[in-house]
Amino acid sequence: MTSLIEELAERIAALDPEQQEALLNKVSELNFRKGLKELSNRYRERLAQEGKLGQKAEEVLAGLKQMREKIAADDYRL
């Protein structure tokens, strides 16, 4: 594994600065997408555990609206 990393590092160092920047941007983009996918999968798992995976978007939005209203009401009383 180390030799693979060393080889990649040497190849990257041999690139023009513009190519290196493009490569780093691409790696950042791929890592961001990977993170979003992992987050999405965890959220789906949680919803499945709570029995809410099949819940309609309107029901989710209605629940969020109720939470916002409760929080606002609690904050107003303070």
C-alpha cells in the first residue's frame, strides 16, 4: 500500500500546478459526495429504525412545522 501511495505522490508532483489544483478539487468533490452519501445512508437507517422510512414528504414537513411552532412558543415564554 505504501508503495502505491508513494507512486501516486510522485505522479502528482510531476503534474503541472494547474493539473494538481484540478486533481485536488476533484478529490475534494469526491470526498464531499462520499460524505453526503454516508450521511444519507445513516439517516435512512435511523428512519427505518423509527419506522418512518416510508413516511410521505408532507408528513415530514408537517412534523417539522409542529416542532418549529413548539420551539417558538417555548422561546416566547422565556
